[in-house]
Amino acid sequence: MQTNHRPRRAAGRRGARALAVSAALGPALLLGTATAPAAPVRHGERPPLTGMRVLLSNDDSMRAARPDGADGRGLYEMRKALCAAGADVVVLAPWQYMSGAGTSVSNSGAFAAQRRTRLPARYAGDCSGAPTRGAVFGLCRTAGTPSCTDTAPSATPADTVRFALRGGLRALTGWTAPPDAVVTGINSGPNVSSQVNDSGTAGAALAAVDERVPAVAFSAWIADGSTLPSDTTYRAAARYGASLLGRLRAHRLLSPTHVLNVNYPDTSGGSQPAGERWTRVGDGTVAVHTYRRAADGTFTVGGALCPQAPGCRGETREDADSTAVAAGHVSLSALTPDRTAPADAETARLRAYLGGHHS
């Protein structure tokens, strides 16, 4: 669920494999790090992502038409930064705003992939020197027509990645091999704690590692009193993201076994991040869904921020993602599609009973 507010508590759960990844990846990733925006590439210097092919998606859509930028401004800032760092970027994103779609996929119907020929003016020339020129496609569900109307229902974030990796990129761009990495975001708000389970940004990245392609998901924090990240935060997060991808590439830390979930702190006041923190997904709750009954008997779906809302759980993990990013750090967590519960006393009792039980 996208709350478009700054969370105060944290929650969420992931499988045991993410803990093993943390032990191996965390220290290696954090050696010699720098959280300031990447320095410009000097004349004659080889950009750090030269020759790298990146599939870029999100859950906010590829429209970037709203004045507040909630529908994809972060995606275009990331596209700009990746191309500036030398990557060849193709965008394949949901046709409509699909925040909160998680890992959901479409199981029937047909898709249309529509190329955007007229980009937002402020981003139009960002990838003009790349082989694919930063091609942007929106994926919609269609009733037998090869194009997407303004009101066409959208493919989900996970749909866009699965479609791209299972033949879509080959058909649309001529790429005959998978991209070197999938990047999702920058999401218009954080994806930490309980929000990770609902996040389309994380869900699209998890679809990539399901296909054995490395993936990094990016989300941006929101200043107190605001409802969306500032343009300053988007730009800083994008520059950081391109730099991080370069570091991962250089140290051979891009792996198809996990998603690196990155939450970038608010820098709207001109501050720099306090550093990088290797974190776990929190076990509390950030927000909860609400269902209000209307006079006609229907129920209106909404949301409420924790900790005041009924049903909220407090955070118990000292290394929680939300705690780190709220304190001004870049939060880095490893996610995997493996939902196997970690071994503990409760699962041991269950296994002892069911493992030897025959009905």
C-alpha cells in the first residue's frame, strides 16, 4: 500500500535466504562506500555503466503527467542518471498508476506495448546517445487492439518485467539476451516494513530475480508535512542509484538470487545522507488498510498511518529499514522470492508433528 506519507513505524517479513544474503553481501557492499551524489564523468573518462543494458520499470506508470510527479517522475530521473552513467536503458512500465500491486500478475487477456514517442520535455533528450535512445513503453491490457487508450486497464508491475524478459524486449527492441540488470523505481514514497509486501516496486524487482536477472528496487523518502518526495530527493536518489549500480557491477555483486531494496532519505533541505545502513525489513507495521462502510452497503478502501491506527504493531528490530532511513541513512536490504519460514521453535514443532504424521 502506498501511503504517500512518511512512516513512523516499520514492519514486514522475508524468508531465511535474505538473512544469508545479508551476511555475505552487506559487509562487501558497504566497504568503501560514498553516499554523496556521484561526481560528473570527466572528459575522456569511461562512464561506469558503459555497455550495460538496463530494463527500467516501476509501479507509478510511465506517464509523468501529473503536476506533482506522482505518476513516474522518479522513473524519468532514474532513466536520466543511468543514461548519463553510460547505460543503455529501456523503460517498460505499467500504463496506469499501479501502486500497491505487489507481485500480482495477469493470468488471461492480452497486452499491448505502446511506445511513447513524445516524452516529458524536461527528459526528452536524456538518452539520445544510447543505442536504444532510452525507449519508453507502457504496457496495458487490451481487448484485441494493438494500442493503449487513455483509459485502458494496466498491466501490473510484475507483468511488465515478466513480459519484457520472456520475449517482450526481443520483440520491441531487438535485444537477444536478457538485460544485465532490472531497476525499478524511483518510487514516490518509501517501501519499508509492511509496505514491502504490497509494493509493486519490490514486486517487479522480485519478478526479475524469479527469471534469474539481477534487480535493484529504489524508493524515496518523504519530508515531514509532505505527501510526495521532492524533486531534490528524486535527483539525489537517481544519482546515488547510478553510482551504486556502478559499484555493484565493479565488485561483481549484481546477483540473480536476490533483490537489493534501496530506500533513499529525504534531502529536500539540502542535506546529504548520514551514510549507508545494511538493514532488515522491519517486523512492525507502517500503515494499515481501512474499510469504511458507506450508506449503500459498499465498503470504501482507505489507509491509516501507524502507530495511531487500530491494528498497528510496533517495531522490534534494531536494524529495521524504516528506522535507518527515518534517521537519514540510505537503507539497503536483500529480498528474495523464497517465502520459506526461518527455522525457529514454532516451525520445529510443526515439522515434528507434520513430518511424521500420516493421515
